[in-house]
Amino acid sequence: MSTTTTLKLPDTLKSRIVHAAEHVGKTPHAFMLEALQAQTELAERRREFVDAAKQAEQEVAQYGMVYDADEVFSYLRATLEGRDAEHPTPVKL
């Protein structure tokens, strides 16, 4: 089910939206919905990223185990090139 929401837009922004929507073959309504959806998804992904970083920081503080970045990058490069690679080993801080 959809809910009606009213947005008060400055005339200049509304005009820009109408022009941009016409340029891509969409209605202003569809254009605005896409923009709102994209920004919402971006904010959600950013929040998830920050939450994961905070959790990782807590785990490092609790356990003190980290990976050497050079070993990780070497492993990733080798894996992407299809070569056998040894998994990096965590080290205590």
C-alpha cells in the first residue's frame, strides 16, 4: 500500500526535476521516487558499514587479533590471479 506524502519544493528545484525527468524519459514523480529510494539505500548501506566497523573495532579491542595488511593484499592479489595462496594468519597486537 502506498502513502501520500507532500513535499514542498522550491520552484527552481521543481523545475530542475521536471527537466531532468523529461531528459531521461520519466515522470517527475517516478524520478523523485527513484532519487528517494537511492538515497535511502545509500544511507542504509552506510549505516551497515559503520555498524560493522564499530563491531570490528570492539572485537579488536576484546581479542587483540589483527591481520597484516600486506599479507591480506598479497593473498587477494594471488587469489584474483588464480594462483594458490596461503591464508593470512591473525597476529596478536
